[in-house]
Amino acid sequence: MIARREHDAMANAIRALAMDAVAAAKSGHSGLPMGAADIATVLFRDHLKFDAADPKWPDRDRFVLSAGHGSMLIYALMHLMGVPGATIDEIRNFRQLGFKTAGHPEYGHFPGVETTTGPLGQGLANAVGMAIAERHLAARFKGLVDHYTYVLAGDGCLMEGISQEAITLAGHLKLNRLIVFFDDNGISIDGPVSITDGTDQLKRFEASGWRVEAIDGHDPEAISAAILRAKKSDRPSLIAAKTVIGFGAPTKAGTSTAHGALTDASEIAGAREKLGWPHAPFVIPADVQKLWHEAGKRSSAEHKAWAAKLAAAKPKTRDEFERVMAGDLTKGFAKAIRAVKAEAIEKKAELATRSASQRVLEALQPVMPELVSGSADLTGSNNTKTKGMGVFAAGNHGGSFIHYGIREHAMAAAMNGLALHGGVIPAGGTFLVFSDYCRPSIRLSALMGIRVAYVMTHDSIGVGEDGPTHQPVEHVASLRAIPNLDVYRPCDLTETAEAWELTLSTKDRPSVLALTRQNLPQIRSDAGAKNLVALGAYEIAKADGKAEVTLFASGSEVSLAMKARSLLLAEGILARVVSVPSFERFAAQPESYRRKVIGRTKVKIGIEAGIRQGWDQIIGSDGLFVGMDSFGASGPANKVFAHFGITADAVAAKAKAALKR
């Protein structure tokens, strides 16, 4: 431990930069970085395995600022330690357009930001995924992966419901490399936390299987000793650090006003005087800067030793580690997809696309050990587990299948953490109707541009007897509204294989696979290498002559469109069928291709067992639609489809009426 005077100077450098940046921006959150500066200083100076020269070192400790509104804490830390790109110019332009110091930390923008945080509780749940990834890879690559995941969370993170899902999962799995600092300042925006919550957080975490302790969050020795104890635990650890929000502010410290922006010049001047910081805004004295630069270099020797260990590893091990950390796919990936497509043509079996998805996973699992799958207590329904997947559990951190339990929100957020950590590709399943519970995390996957596979089964009124509570009618449309998210609704085994191929080969965005409960016929008869789902929409059945009708459909309704086409042909009406497995992929095609696929037939009908929203971009505002405009109903699937008029007969009748036949 360094002298208290030097510690205070280092911590006050964080506080000063936070005050100066927030004051310059006239917006932001001064309170958290000022209150948590002592915790951050001890952690980064004495404990965190982190090399400022290479903030992406694979075996670094992860630090997640779950309370993302306090973003100036991480920005100040990265700048003070000398991380490349973390310039004083970025700090001066906090929250300004065109700079990397966004209001809340954004992954891929500012160096050292491990995940996008701001929606409270998300970072904590992301960290659970990171801790899972670390344990899984440590079991697979012995000696090359050995690090901790630290989190700084506030009262708001712990009040959000996602936190309960996350901490119970972490405790159950005994993720002992996960250490959470609770910035226990007792203040939220509305005032003292006591006006909204009286939870004993230590007892709550302890009941969930965590090691817990409470400390003074402004005592460097107590902070350091608590970290050392936590690192020896066989369980995840909560360190409840009692702090003063806005520490140092003469009249605002410890009040809800300190949560937000401290911009009053007299208050900032008073804080400088109270903290003994006489320096001008954005100025860090050389002796303090030197201490921080030394902290940034503290792990450089350990980094070099790790690099030497990797270089000395067996070539096969080294190559495989570098491959999975880069997120590259194996040579056997394409071969496995081709094999599934060939099987689809050979067997022509009727399969639910959830079962088709499992067939793809069975083919991929032997050649993709980095694929970590899971389900939110619907394993047998989502079909996300194969025979070769061992279960990741407290006693087996090497498993590649996770029983997430009935924790859809934490599952989705943990998958984000798995993807962010690197070395694994996460997939997880639940019913499509429960994508509402996952939506905030799915949105963040898309915002961060990370590869996560959301397997959403039971995708329509085809759920049948479970009724309207479990029949998603608006969910596909609502997911299509999220930017940078690919939503796939495949019609058979071939399209399912192609959707998985795109999902896993696309590094810069997540995907949703909307899959059926009910069996569907095999429609595609080609087994070629070309991926037609990549086009988003394509003609799956031509008309023998000039078509009068085009039937556009996705998923289970493609087979319905094919039947309607046959009915129309029997009456001398030529119709073509266009499969539309992905709106997003289709929108990305050249206009000339889109015009060709949409065509110029007299009648255009969209068919999907969901709401019309979004379909007008394909069928036009004057196009016809066969689908849902209400919630579903309980009953056998075929009868529910008939009840709502989603049948081949209804489609054919609508086409004939439009043609006045």
C-alpha cells in the first residue's frame, strides 16, 4: 500500500476530472465517480490485472461499470493510466457529438469499456456472462485463462429486477471469479433510497449463495483487504462499500442533488478546496500522473509472462485459442452446414423448425466447441441442447450448455457478457412470446454489434392450446424494429440451416431465430452451397407463365402459400411464391434485386401468422394481407389457424376476389 497522502491525490484526480468534464458539458453525473473514486483507485492501482498498453489483453481482469451513468469514472481511469486513445481532449469534450466519451459507456467506442451500460442492472448481468466465459475457457485452456470479473453497481442496479435473476444464477453456479462492489451511498435520484427500498442487500446476496461483507468505501486498507478475501472465496463475492455520493462537494455531498451534474462554480471551487486540489480544470500534476502511469504498467510483466506462455503452448492449443478469441469459425463449419442441407433433400422429413434447429446444432457441435448454448428452463421445447453438450454447473465449469432457469432477462444479458468476453459464441432459447422479457438485452446486443444467437421457438398462433398468453402475434414485428438485429423466420430445414450459417458467421450483430412448434414440410429441393436466406427474400416457386398473383410468406406460412398456389393453379390462375425469411437481409439487397423479387403482378398478398406491421415495404400499402389483427385463442393449432382465416383456402379466395374471378 502507498501512503494515504498519495492515495488521496490519485483518487482526487478522478474526482477532479469528473467535476471538470461534467461542468464543461453542463450535464452528466458527478456523484458516483466522486464517491467511488477510492474504490476504483485501490482496485486499479493494486489489484486489477490490466495492462494500459494493451486494454484488450485476453487474460486481463474485466471491470464492468454497471452504474453506467457514472461514466466519467472509467474515462478518468483510462486517461490517467495512459491507455492509448484515452486523451485529455476526449475528457474535455465529455458528452459531445463526435467524441468517444458518451454520456454512458459504449462498447467499442472508448478504450477500456468492456460493455455498454446505462440501463441499470445490465452490467451486473453482463458480468455474470463474462464470469461464466472465464470459467468455461479456464477449463478448456488450462493455464491460459485465469482472471477475475469486477463490477461496480449501485442501489439502482440492485433494485432492477434483472439483478435478482443475475445474482441467483451466479450464486447457483458458484462463479467465484466474480466480485461485485456495491456502491452503498444510500441515495437515488428521488432522494434517500429509504423512501423506495429497505432491502438488506447483504442478506439478499448471502441467501443467493454469495460471500458478503460490508466495509468503509473510503478506507483504502479496508478496500484492499476485502478484495484479497474475495479472491480467495469459493463463491461470488459482494463487497458493500459505504460511500458518500459526491464526496468532497461542500453542500451537495450525500444528497440526491449530487447524483446528477455539479455545475455550480462555487460548489466546484469549494470541493477543490475541501479535497486539497488547487489545480486548474483538466490539469493533473506530474507527480500524480506518474503514480497513475505506474499503476497502468503494474501488470505489464504479468502480461509478458502470459504471452510467453501462449507462445510456448502446443501449436494446436495456441492456434485454437487464438481462433476462438478472434471469433473465427472452424474449417468444418461450412462442411457441417452443407451436410445438413444435403440431409434435408435426402430425407424430406416434416420437421418443426425448432427440431430443424436442433439438427443444425447437432451437426455443428463437434466442430464448434466454442458454441455455448442454453435455455430458460425450456430445454426440451427450444431444442438448444445436443447429446455432445456437457452441462455447465457448479461442479463442471467446462460444460457448454447452461440451464439458465426461468430467468429470460438475465439469460439474454449474460449471453451479451459471454460474447463480450470473447472465446465463446452464445446461443440461448426461450419462447418467442418471452422475447419481451429479453428485449432490453437484445437491444443492447444490437447497439453493441455483437454476435449473440437468440433462439425463439413457438413462434405464432401455432402454439395452439397454450392460448393467447403464449401466442406471439406482434413480437416478430417488434423485433424487426430494432436496428442492427437480424430476425430470421425459416420455412424448413434448409432455410433453418442457412439462417444458422448467417447467424454464426456474422460477427457484428445479433440474430433472432423465430422457430415453429408445429411440423412443416420440406419445401426447398436444392442443396447447393448458395445461401438463399442471405438474400432475405427469394422466389421459392415460379409461375409457369406470366403470374397474376404473388404470395409472400415467412416461416410456417410459406407451406401455406405453396398450397394456395396449387389451389389457384387448379383454377387457371398463375401464382408465384416468394419466401421472406429475413426483412433485414432483403432490405440490404440492391434495389434492382428487390424490384425483381417483388415483381409487378396484379395482386400481392403477404402471409404471416402475426400482425401486418412492416409488410407494406414488400407488398405495398395497397397489398393484401392474411395474418393477425388481434390476439390469438386457445385450441388445437389447425383449428386456431382456421378460426383466424390463415389457411390456403382463405388466401386463394382473397386472390380470386382481388382478380374478380
